[in-house]
Amino acid sequence: MPDHAAPRGEADLSAVRTIPIARRPNKVRAEEVASPPGTDRSFGAFLRALPDVLVARDFLAVVDAIVAAHRRRRGVIVMLGGHVVKTGLAPVLVDLMERGVITHIAMNGSAAIHDYEIARFGGTSEDVAAGLRDGTFGMAEETGRELNEAFVAGMKNEMGMGEAVAVAMSRRELVHPELSVIFNAHRLGVPATVHAALGAEIIHQHPAANGAAIGDTSHRDFRRLAHSIARIDDGGVVLNLGSAVIMPEVFLKALTIARNLSGDGRPNGFTSCDLDMQRHYRPRMNVVQRPTLHGGKGYEITGHHEIMVPLLAWSVVTRLEDADR
């Protein structure tokens, strides 16, 4: 049995070495703290009131990178997942295209479907659980037939998938054309590319689905994205908004094509940012870290799209307008 009465060793705190606080580096300084609302309650004042620490600092760095890219005529590529479109953020993105900020919109197939349905029929985002129970999930006749017919026509006319969808939309009655990213990108002359994953999208289960047309038009869009990526060299920006797998994977391959064709490792020296509700492996590695390893800067900003994307857009526009005053 241990002898509980035996003395136990203790550290001698009187021998501890201390340092003057003036010699200690600090991560937070008094001038970096947030400011409460004052007499100026404009959005610009709100931005100036943010603390200059952690993600608030990163957020403003991304905003400033977008503004600088626009002013220097560098590329600003925005990649989308479906959730960004179906949470009603298309008008914010269309506005940035109209201002000439966004130079290329790339999206997964889910985003394109939501984009088409909201513009064509005025609604999107079905009840998956209810439809899955009786086999009607994803079986909307008009969506599947019209989009697949657009792909077939696009293949015949050597169009990319995004272009084919935009042309098809221009020939049909749209309930809300102002709510389509694809349609308005086409109207404004901004490349809009769609990157399909065969079998992952509801329109692939439709009787009108044509695998050759899907592959042909989406692969052409892949090549178009690789071409656009050259514009982000030395000061451009890539934003990944809400795509956990498809767009990060597509971007990495398109980037290596651009660098392979340039012969000297360009594009390089750009800013990348992943903005999503939670952090995922592929966006972190394929958008934030690997592409900027030898130049540039990558950021991860976590937050709900319906709040963060408008906040980002309003911040960019405010910075641009403040600089013009």
C-alpha cells in the first residue's frame, strides 16, 4: 500500500523566469478592436467598424482582392454549388456581373438546374424525401426534357452546356428571367460554364437524357474554364461558393491545364477563397491551399450563403464606390 503520508514533490514557482510584457508579441492590439454603431450607420461605416482580427480580417482581405482585381482588369472567377442558387442569391451575382466584377461564372449541374427552374417556372427545390418514397423525386417532365433537349442542340452547334442552356432559355417564356445567373451571364457576355457529374443530377434520369450530349457540352465548358483561368494571373481572384466536391475538383484540373499551356507556371499570384457553411477537404486542398502554394493567398470563410454572399457583394460594391468618391 502507498504511504499517503510521504511528502510529494512540487514545482518551485519562485524560480520561474518571466519576461517584460513589452517584449511579448501580441495577436490583438487596441486599435484593432470593433466599434459600436455611431452616428454614421452606413454600410461603409459597418465595414470600418469590424475588428481587424481573424476571419473579419480575412473577409476584408478577400473584398479588397476582388476590388483590386476589378480595377486591374484581372479575372474574378466565381464557382457555385446548387445551394447558392436555390437560396435566392442570383440577383446579387447578376449585379456583380453587370458591374463588370465577375468575369466568369462556373457551376455544378445542380446549380444550373435550380437556375433554370426558378427563371422558367418561378420555383425550385422539391421535397426530396417525399418524392423518393414513391419514385417521383427528380421526375419533373419539363425540367428534364427541356434541359436535355438544350444539351442535344448544344452538341450539334458546338456550344458549351452553359451557353446551350442560355440559348434555350432565350427561346422560351421565362417567368423570372432576371433571376437566372446563366441567362444574364449570356446577356452580358460573361462566360457561364456548367460542369456536370453524370448520374448525380435529376435530369440524367429523364427519358430524354443523352449521355453524349451531356458529356460533349460539359467537356467544352471545362475547356472554356481552363481558358478563362489564365486571366487570374498576378492579382486575380477565384471564389468557391458552396461546392464541396465538383467545382474544387474541376478547378484543380483546369488550373493545371492553364499552367501546362503557359509553360511557365502561370497563372500564379492570385487570391482564392472557399466560402461555405462548413469546411470540407476538397475546397481546402484544391481551392485554398494547393493552387496558392507557390504564390498568392488562400482563405477559408465559414458562414451561411444567404448571409455571407450578400455581405461579400455589398462590401465589394461599397469599396468600389468609396474609392470613386
